[in-house]
Amino acid sequence: MDYNTKRDKLIMPEYGRGIQQMVEHCKTIADKDERMRCAQTIINTMANMAEQTADREDFQKKLWNHLAAMAQYDLDIDYPVEIERMDDEEARPDRLPYPQHRIRKRNYGTIVEQFTDHLATMEAGEQRDELAVLVANHMKRDLSNWSTDSMSDEKVMDDMAFYTDGKIQLDPQRHHLIGDGELLSTRVSTSIKKKKKK
């Protein structure tokens, strides 16, 4: 059995072992023109893997520098950009930012928190009431996805008051939320559509 732990360490793991093997093959090609064509094919493949950043101005330069790093600066081709030698730390991809935000009630998520924070800053009036009901209906849908046993209007209204530090107090007599039956029928029709697509 061939385990990754027994293989050579990847220089740039984000591109995978397949790209690294292509680079190693490229280094063995004797003809320089053929070697350059191979290198361009590798660059195209790398670009397809990272197409979400393709609009950056330095994108091509970065790819060629990554290729050179993966070849351990031992690939004899005419690079179309200036190659800047990177040490091991610089060759690693940038760390993705991860939101450092604690969600108070995980069944609602961050979007509900953002909306309720905004509601708490609004002046009392019809516009705030309308938005509060829309957000409360969204919260009720979230609850129904989490557990149908806990999707009561009273719970949603209590949670709305909790999120807004008591500034938004929905009244069950005046503010009518989406009905349980409508929520459940929406879930059933959605699941039927998903099954049909399969």
C-alpha cells in the first residue's frame, strides 16, 4: 500500500501531488521548447485550480513563481516573469481569515445576529415593525430546520427580545408570524423537488 505519509513532502500542498509530479516530469524533458510547452500546460492547470483569484494583476507572476518553487529552482526554461526566490515560509499559501465571532444562538447563525443588531439601532415605527416581522419569520424558519418541536411564535419573540436587549418586543396579538402548517408544507414541497432533480 502506498501511503502519502511515506511519500516525499509536497513543496506546495495546495496544488496537490498531481501538479508536483507534472513539475518533476517537466524537469526531465530534454528539449527546451517542449519543456516550455509542458511548463505552460502546468501553469494553465494551476490557474484553473485557483480561478477565483484569476483577476488579480499579479496572478500569472505568482503562478510562475510557485512553479519555480515546486521545481526547487531547477527548471531550465525562459520564465516570462521575474522569478523571486521564496523560502519555505513565503511559499506557503496565505492563511484564510476565519471569523472570530461567537454566535450567541447557533441555530440562527450570524445573519440573524446582524439583522437584530441593526433592528436595535432603528427608530420605533412601522418600518422597524415590518423588518422585525420579516426577521422573526426567518428565525422561525431556522428553528423549523433545527427542530420542529421548538418553532413556537413565543420562542421566536423571546429570542428577538434577547437579541435586541429588549428593544424589540413583538406582540402575538399584533405581529403574526408565518404559520406552522405553511412552514411544514414548504419543507415537504422543497424535499419533493430535490428528489425529482436526482
